[in-house]
Amino acid sequence: MSSSPDIVIIGSGVGGATVAAGLAVTGAQILILEAGDHIADLPVNRDQRAIFQRGHFRPKETWYEANGKGFNPGNYY
């Protein structure tokens, strides 16, 4: 017999991973679904300056507000 998870979290990014970590102590069965690739274990992927100052993980795309003004969504948008 297979079991079903109590909680399904879509995405293991900052929000999903934080929620999963917070809920883990409840003993609930948690399933995290992730479509993205594994992040390689490279020094630049752990470098705070590369991430927050040099935009290492910033998407190279423009999103648009309702008024048509473009912006870069940033690391955690």
C-alpha cells in the first residue's frame, strides 16, 4: 500500500525550502516538487557577494508592471 503526503510543496527555493524546514518538526509527510536543476557545488554558488552584490543568480529577463514599466525580478521575487 502506498501512502500520500500530508503536505505538497511546489518548489524548493527560498520559500519552499523554508516552509518545508518549518513543517518538518510536525512529523507530517512532506513532498517537495522541483522542476529546476540541482545547483552545482561551486564556490561562487555559496559566495554571498557574488549572489547579493554581483547578481550571480539574478534572472536575465525583464518583467513588466501593469503600466508597462519593466524591471528585473531579482533573486527572490
